[in-house]
Amino acid sequence: MSMSKEATQGKSAKKWWYQIAVMIMFCIFFVGIDVYQTGRVTWSVWPVAAVLFFGVGFSLLNKFGRD
């Protein structure tokens, strides 16, 4: 069995979707707190929209916007 160079040296690059997954976890956190407190989605729309717009948007621009 041969191990990859990245696995043996411990230096692997992050996947391009890693930042998007982190932003989605933040969104789930905000919506979860909101639903737990009020029973419905009220105030969490704004932080979720901001996180998705800036976090996911800039991550996708970094991936696909550079040539």
C-alpha cells in the first residue's frame, strides 16, 4: 500500500468547498437558536443571509473568479 505524499508529510490543501461547509454550519446554528427560542424563524434571516452572501459568495468567487 502506498500512501500519498500529502498524507505522509501532513500537508494537504483544503478542499474548495470547505469554507462553504463552515458557513452552512454557522447558518444552521443561527436558525437552530432562533427556532429553539421562538418556535419559528424570526430574526435569524438577516445573519443567515449575510453569512451566505459574504461567506459563500466570496468563497465561490475565489474558486471560480480567478483565472
